[in-house]
Amino acid sequence: MAGLNWYVVETQPRAEARSQNHLERQNFLCFCPRFRTTRRHARRVENVLAPLFPGYLFVKFDCEQDPWRAINGTRGVKRLVGSPKGAPQPMPSEVMDALMARCDRQEVKQVLGSVRPGQSVRLIAGPFADRLARIEALDSKGRLRVLLDMLGTVSPINVALSDVGPV
């Protein structure tokens, strides 16, 4: 288990940015993937960056060299996810590499890894945000044709691949 590995930190509700800020002040490398989504509130619609994993972020450190126990006492952090015996469990490097490959800095450019016809997705941007749809086809330009159930009628619409997320 020697060497730099990624670990999962559970944060307090909606405190991912605050936790990341305080951990980076302690010289920990943090990764909190976010994606663009549409938020509606009080008759306003705005595009915001939302955490891909609400309540969690990733921290990279060497378990044998770095003072990782300080993470649990950091503002905004609930706990460092690990085994019941106290030592944190590293994330598999393949999982982290695949996640980072879909990101540009900390922003996720492609929420879904692979898409196929018949797969259910959630629209995360545009006028139909937060609605469920089923993929009908994928074209060569990265656009999806999805089937959306509106008012009892299934209607096909075209959306960008970046505008859909997992169910």
C-alpha cells in the first residue's frame, strides 16, 4: 500500500468546495469532479457546476508518509472512508484513471462512459433537465436522439452527449 494513492473523503452536506479548500491548504491533492447542470429556483434558470458525487471528494496522499489522520479533523470533512480498523482504503487506480480521463481539470466533460440504444438516461441540461429519457440512436457528431415521454406522447429529441447523465 506504499506510494501515492487516491482515497475517498466523505464531506458534510454541500461542503465539498469548503473541504477541498481546507485540504489543499494542508498540501493535500484533491479531486472533486463536477458537471454542468441546469438549476431552477424561484422562476430563474441558471447553469451551475454540481458535484458528480455529492458529499464526497477524492484526496491523494501517501498513507505511510503523509499526516493523513489530520483529514478527519478538517473543516467540512465528516470522515476519511476506510476499513473499520482505521486505515483508509485506496481507490483502485483503474477507476480513478477512467474518471479523470472524462474530466477537463475538475469538470466532467462526458458524464456517461459508453452509451447504447435502449439505455435510460437523465437529461441534465436544457429545457427538459431532470427528465428521464431512453436513447434511440447516436450519430457521428456526438449527438443523441432520445425518446422523451411528454404529456403521454413519446417524442424524439436531439441532445448533446454532454447533456445527459446516468439515471
